[in-house]
Amino acid sequence: MSEPKATADHIDHLLPDVLHWTISDERIGHHASEAYAIRTTEGVVCIDPVTVREDLWPELDPVTAVLLTHGHHQRSAWRFRYRFHCPVYVPFGAGKLDEAPDFFYASDSALPLPITAVPARGFSHSMYLVYHSRDNQTVVFVSDLIFDDPTTGYRFPVQPGYFDPEGGVADAEALLTFQPDVLLPGHGKPVFESADRVLQNAIQRVQQPGA
């Protein structure tokens, strides 16, 4: 999928070392697309980034790496690579990319910061990233597993052929073992309260439809 045309107009500090910015993404019916970054002593590692307004780039400088959670989330990754001369990491097996990544990664790969990469069963060639923040919060970048539906609240995706609900249940159960404090979805507001309940509710909707 091509790079979105929209540009983020502000960057939020979710935690002392975790940044967030968002756009209204015209490619997907103007639903929100979220981008994140982790600030380290060496620089900034961006996760599923979208581009930002020109005056905001200094807030991210220097970007030392870009991590994609999903091949569908290449977004502005290549723009970031050209601007900061940084490597781009993509889940192993991801296809239909506009450019060749510097690295394909799996759950046992060395990554540019201490993150646990958890393979996704509900999607093909996707990852969830588990990070322990400086203030000892367990932060999970859940990619497309959890969608912030304005009508029903947080749920699994429903697109046939794109997402396997039974695999998604296994994914959510695996993420619950990390006892998450914060969930950071690819589309929708970050979850700071009852992160475990959000995952459990999504599971329940699959296991007990209509409940």
C-alpha cells in the first residue's frame, strides 16, 4: 500500500521514552493510523511511522532504526530511511513492499533495542512487539490485532481473508502472559487502563458471539 498523503501535526509523549503521532489516513477511509517511537540513549527507534510536519522532525532526530510490525504498515518507512540513513526492519516473509528492507526479522532476531518480537497467528508475516519502558510498564505494540471501532469499541479485525479470528484468540492469549500495562494499536487510541480486559473482551467476542 502506498504512503499516505496525510501528515501528523503533533507528537505526544505517552511515556518518558515512548512517543506517539497519528494521521487521518485517506487510504483506509480516514480511519486513524498510529505511529510510535521509543527514545533511547543512542537515538529514536520508530515503529510503523507516518510522516510528520516539517517543523516536528527535530523531535525525532536522530532516528536510528525503523521497525515495521506488518508488511502492510510500510507507510513512510522509506522516507524515514532516506532522511536519517537508518535501517528498516520488516517481519520475515512480508511481501508487496515498495523497497527492499535492510533486515527481515523473526522472534529470535537481534533487534536495535530490547524488544520481544511475538509472531502473530491471526495474520501472515506480522509481529507484536513487547517493550518494558523506563518506568517499568509493559508496553505492547499490537499492530492490527486490536482495532478501535467507534461503534463497538476495541475489537479484533473483521475483514475475511485478512485476519483469522481463532489465530487472533491465540495471539491475545499469548500477549496476556506478558501482563500488559499499555496496548498501542496500529489504528486507534492507546490503551492505558485495563489493557488485559481489552484483550479478554476481544477474545470473548470470538468465543461467545452475540454475548
